[in-house]
Amino acid sequence: MLAVDPGRSKCGVAVLQGIDAIAYREVIPREEFSERFRDLYDRYRPQTVVMGDSTGSGEVAEILARVPRVS
């Protein structure tokens, strides 16, 4: 699972493997989010992507919708 915690200036991301194993986590500046999300998606190939509904979630959802996730 790839989880995104959106924000106005930065987004937290985490890749979870299994119930309680964190494979990766990072705080990404918003201007780098689209490219980093694509890199993480390509690297980990998560079955699920989840996103919180906090501040900035609408804008981040638009970014996720535009990012091609399969290379």
C-alpha cells in the first residue's frame, strides 16, 4: 500500500508492506510530489494507493489523477 498524507506545501508518503511493516517513508515538497509519486509507484508497485482528506487533499488528488502509474 502506498499512503499519501497531503498538505499545502509538502506531502507525507509511506509504503507499507504487510500489516505493520513500513518499507519507505518520506516528506516530499509539493513541487516534487508528482515525480516522486511516479518513482515510488514504479519502484514498489503497490496494490492500493490511499490518501488522507486533510488540507490540500483536493489538489493532491488532481495530481494523482494526472500521474501515469504504469510504465
